[in-house]
Amino acid sequence: METYIWKPKEPKNIAFVKAVNTWIHLIQVTDNPFIQRCLYKWIDTNNLKIINMDYGNYPTIRLMDFMDDRILCKFISQIIMDILPPCKQTKDKNKILHLLSKACPKRCQIRNLKEIVFQYASTDNETYQFLLEVMKKSIFGAYDHAKVLLCFEARHVFYVMFQFQMQNKDFFLKWFQNNNHQIFIFFCLKEYLCDAIAQVKTVNDFIEEKWNWSIFHEQVVHSMDSTRRILNTIAKREYNLLHKSDWISSAESFLSQISKQHIKLFRTTPSNSYLSKLETMLNKYLITENAPLAINKEISHFFLSVMQRTRDPKVIFQSLLAAGISTDTVHAMYRETFSQTDFRMMEYKDLFIMKEFCRLYELIKHTAIFVLPQHLYKKQKEALINKEQCTANHNHNIGYICFVCKDVKFFLTKFSNSSRHSNKLARGSLRVVVDNDESIFETKKLNFVCGRKPERHVKNSKRKWNDDKKAVSRKIFKEKQRNRLSRQCIATPLQEIDLLGHALQFNNKMMVLCTSCANVCMLDASSYNYSTTLNCQVCFLGKHEKCIKCENVTSCNKVLVFNRKKTRMHQAPMCSSCSGVYALKQPIII
């Protein structure tokens, strides 16, 4: 060992100084990455002793890990469930998970990251500590995938920075806001996300097969290795200087160039199938050609009857042959080679049949009815009788759906703070009109049809257009499109849906009857927040009970208790704060 790299001004323990410099020398001469990591880990563990020696004190402080992995490990399972597709972005998502969702390879997510980080770090201590640990991991190269580790000269400077300066939240917020370090935080979050997913091999293999995750992973790892290499170069040059430059800002110029090569793996909008795109193209072509609307109900019923009896695509596409479509056209549609250039070679009647086939095929694929268990059916029936004040023989559970414009006629009970009304007291159906055609008098039952599209068409047609010619032509086309769709809505009866004892999956939504108030609600993960059975959550608002522990009258959960007076076990109300304390101690003795 020729010269010491670490030279405290007033070393109180020469043996410790020699030991640290020996570790540094071994790191420089060894080529084994594992030995280098072990030595750096040991130096990091002695970071407080090193800092104490710099201030002229004895290294008597106990060993302490420089990084706290407990904060980082707790979010790995939530990343899989709440960040990776097919999860949806929600407003009530955890702050840290929201930051990590910004690091996903989707559309550009950095545009408002600065404001979000500043807001979350200033109001939430857990987010602030999480950001510090993520920065430490990335700067020091503590991840398993890191090939470039931070040298001792840089580590020594960052020891002081994190132990004294960054521990003050006000300093961190000013450092982040004044110097605009959002690009650095952005890549630190990306590297943590890559490491968290790599720890779960099955998830990593799945997203690699489905989205080629390795493209994003390799870009992030290479970028952060290059960043640490830049920090090492600057540290060795400025380590002994009295005034040092902003090292992170120097590395951020490189990261800014990398961020322009943005990789998008996850779609932010649902992808449309071939038949859905074909239906859209057929609709535009028929409107452009001013083709007369030809609605053949018999063919629609025939297609539906075939699709309801089989899921085999070959059999379903064969039904087009029975409708008069040529064999070559059917094979081209099945192979997904039939395109817009083939439209002019076909008659309008055949194009309408193909458009109707595409619509019904997509409708059947995204629509399903599931039978609920008997105990849910009984609760729904009791709630419906109490709500409507009727007997068991009733039809208040019947609702309607328009399969043309996909408009749901139920009053959906929504649990939202931003909603002006919850539809809790609503009755009847939305936007339903009676078909006043003379043919209905020949039947015993009235036909209900959708009134949504005609209503919108009339409303939009009253607008004054004062735009240029292109805008006017575009709006005229939109009006033609609405007019055609409204005429098809009027000509197609609504579909009756019985939700009593059933769950309806339609248009990426799952609808059920609430077992408490019998209102129609959306089924999601929060439907069990207030009860062990399906509920709309709205009917539980304002329902207060007396907590058995603190005796506060508030919203309570049901917990298992052992009543010594009655010498039996039963469920009793307990508020959320008491539930957090006693939840793991069930049954609770009262």
C-alpha cells in the first residue's frame, strides 16, 4: 500500500485508519466482484466511525447499517398487484406506489414528477424516508444487478451528505426543488422497480414473455452504471478539493439524454381487436359512401344464436357463409387479412352483414352473466323486498342494456367523494323510451328502446358552427355517425337483465345488486370493505355503532369477541383505531 486515500486530520485511532485504507486497497487490487461488494459493505457498516474520525473523535460508535432495507422490501408484493398491468390507476393509491407507477415504462411520466415528489415528501415521512433509501441504493450501487460500484472517495462524501444534510427534511426539499433533481429521482425509482421485479422470478419471466421487460431493465441498469461511473470520475478528481461541484447535477446531464430514448412497454389504453377495428372501418366507409341503413334483425338473431351455442371461432365464422358472404371473404376475415381496400369490391348489404357480425362477436366476447351463491341471492332478495316494500313476486330487479351503443340503463350507485349524487334513492331506468311504431300494437308486450343516442343527436345538432371547412366537414361526419347509430338504437329493442342472484360482466364492468340496500353497484376489490358480503359501500356511510373498547360512536368493523357475561363467542363492533390494535388478538375478551 503506497499512500493512504482516507486521511483524517487528527486521527485518534491509527489502527482504524490503517484498517480502512487496507480495505480500500484490497478493493482496488481485487478483480472479484463478490469480494469488492463484501468490502464495500463492511466500509458502509463503519460509516459512522469514519465520519466520527473526520471530526477528531474516537471511533467508538457502534456498527450500523448505512441502508435500511425494511422500508424497501415491504412494497415488493404491492408492486406486483398495484403497479404492473392490468392494474388501474386510482386516486386513492398509496403515495409511494403512485411514485413507482410513474417509473413504469408507459407514456412519458416525468412531466409532473417534481410537483408530486415535493408534495408527497413534505406531507408524508414514509415517502421521504423511502426516497432517501432509494437514492442510497442507486448511488452506492447496492443492487444485485449493479456492475459499477461507487468508489470510496465518492462514498465518503455521500456519507456526510446523507448522515447530516439529507436527514433534515427541509434541506432535502430545498435541495430537490432548487436544483431540479427530478430526473435523478426518476431513474432511482426505475432502478428500484427493476430490482423489485427481478426478485420475483415468476413475475419477471411472465412480463418478459409478454412485454419484453428486459429491454427496459437493461436500459435502466446500463444508465445507472454509467451514472455511477461518472460519479467515480468526478470524485477521484475533486476528492481532496475544498470546494466541490454538484456531482449529481453533472450526472443528470447524461440521464437527460437517456430519458429522451423513452421505452414504452405497457399500454395506457386498451388495445382493440381486429374485428373491433374492422367494424370501425366499415362504419366509416358506409357513412362516407352514404349507404342506406339496412338492419336485418333475422340475421342478427341468427348470429347471436350461433355465438351463444359455441365458442369455436371456426364454427362462428362459418355462419357468415349462411348469411351470403363469399368463402374467400370469410377466410380473409378469419386470417385477419381482410382490409379497407377490399370494401369497394363488395355490396353494401354484405358490408352491413359483416359489420353486424363484428359487433355481435365483440359483444359476446365481453359480456357474461355469472350465478351468485345462494346466500348472496337470499340477502339480495331480502334487501330488495325491504327497499321496494313489495312481495316476493316482483320485477324490480329487472334492468335494461342497449347492446348497440353499450349504454347501461341501471342507476349505478357510486362510492365517490367527487360525485354530486350517489343514485342511492334513484328508481326506474335511465334513458329508456317506448317504441311507438304501429307494429307494437300487434304484440302483447311493449318494446323498450334506447333513447340516449337520439337525445345526444338532437342536442348536438343545435350547435352553431363557425369553424373552417375542415372542421365543418368533420362535424358533419360526426353528426352522420350519431344519426346512423341513433337510428340503429331505435330499431333495436333493449335487452332485459335480471340481476337478482346474478352478476353481469359488460363492457369491462361487473355489476351486482348490493346485499344491504339492493341498489345496483360495481363489483371491485373495495366491495368488501364494510361487510363480508357484496355491498355498494354507500349504504354504510352514516351507519355508526358504539365501539366495545373505546365506546366511541363511529363507523365500526365486526370482530370476533368472547363475552364473559354471556360465556359465548360472537361478533361485536369495533372502531378502526381499536381494530388495528386488537385485530391480531381475536377472539377479544370483553
